[in-house]
Amino acid sequence: MQSLLHLIILLMLLAIVVSLGSALYYLARGQGDSRKMVRALSIRVGLSLALFFLLMIAWYAGLIVPHGLEPH
């Protein structure tokens, strides 16, 4: 189960980077299609929020455990 969670997290991070690269491509083009750039950035924000909520749910369910945050 944990390896599946790690795979999902990595795939979501990769999709976020691809979406950001896509938005950079549309920005760097001479004519630049702002609708496509805004759509790519909106997808990136949505994926980032989904990843954040996935991490919070996994932490709440005990699938992942933070480390190094405990006070001494």
C-alpha cells in the first residue's frame, strides 16, 4: 500500500512539473496563447491542491509519518 502511495505522489509531482513546463512553453512562444497558459496553470494549481489533500489524508490515516518535527 505504501509503495502505491509513493508512486501516486511521484506521478502527481511529475504531472505538476509537466503542467508548469507547458505553461512556460506557451508563455515563451512569440504569439503566446494566454488561454492555454492559464489552463495549464489552473491544472497545476488543482493538482497541487489534490496532492496536498492526499498527503493530509495519508497522514491522518497513518500511512505516512512525519519525522524530525518532534520537540526535544
